Amino acid sequence: MPRGKSFAFKIGGKIKRLRLERQLSQFDLAEKAGIGISYISKIEQGNRFPSLKTTIKIAKALNVELCEVFNFKGLALDRERPSKDYLELIGLLKDLPDDEIKLLLELSRKLSSQ
């Protein structure tokens, strides 16, 4: 799986799980988030990686905190032997603008305090 693709797949899967837990259709979520239904479908399939702005819209539409969308149980962040997920995350961060990195830092701090 190409770099970034597996992370997009995890984000999409998490969004789908949250949507189904709330008994929402893709149409319902798209309407609440103000984005296209085909884009929701592509995100859930892992074919598209949503921008942070879009992820925020989706989180609000699902009535969850942004950190919940990124809360992947079992994501090992062992410093001595970094997981593939950790290395992929670090690789993705280098391409983000500073404002999105700051937002993700706040999110990470919130997740680590749970």
C-alpha cells in the first residue's frame, strides 16, 4: 500500500464506523457536513485523504471531537522501534502547513491526556 494510503484507509474506516454507530447514511453525513456524497464515499473507502478542514466538518457533523476521528487504538508509538504507522504519520506531517500541524499538535495533546 503506498505511503499515506493506509493512513487514509484508517481515517476512512474510522469515519465510516462513527457514521454507522450514529445510524447515518452517507447522504446524511454529506448533507450535515456540507460536502459531496461521492467524496464521503471515497474518504470511507480510503481513496481520498480529507483535508483537516474537511475532517473538522465531518467530526462536527458526527457530533464528535476531532481527536475521536484520529483515535486509533493500538497505534504503537514506541520510540526505540517505531511502528510503520508512526513512521507514516511523521512522513505525512512534513507536507502539512504550519497551521494544520499546530492543530494536530493540540489534538495529540488531548489524546495523550485521555
